[in-house]
Amino acid sequence: MFRAAYAWVAVFAFMAGLPLAGLWAAGVSLGPYLEFPPRTQHVGHAPFSWPAFAGLAMAILAVALPFLVRIARTPAPTPTP
């Protein structure tokens, strides 16, 4: 019982501690990451990219199309009397 609790505590400690340790090791100030409540800032997003959309759509189709063709070619089950 307590071993599982210790394991969960260790997991949460690593999830919170390792990113902060990485920032500290890189020499970055931890203050902006620990402020509460966190303040969001406006970020300018990149414009829509049709070539990126087409490339991702083709990659998704290349993966999904064999499965869709296999499903379409499978005959429907016939009811047994």
C-alpha cells in the first residue's frame, strides 16, 4: 500500500522537479515559471500554410487509405437462417 503511494509521490516529484532542474542547470531564472497566477501573453501565430496542410493530409491518407480500402472491400456478413 505504502510502496504504491511512495511510487506516486516519486512520479509527481520527478514530473515537477526535473523540468525545473533543467531550467536551473541551463542558467534560466525560475521566477517566471513559478509565478502565480500565471499570466498569459499575446503570441503572434504563424499564418495558415497550404503546403503544410497538403503534406499532412497526404501523410494521413497514406496511413489510413490501406485500412479504408480493406474495410470497403470486406463483404457484408450474410444473416444465417
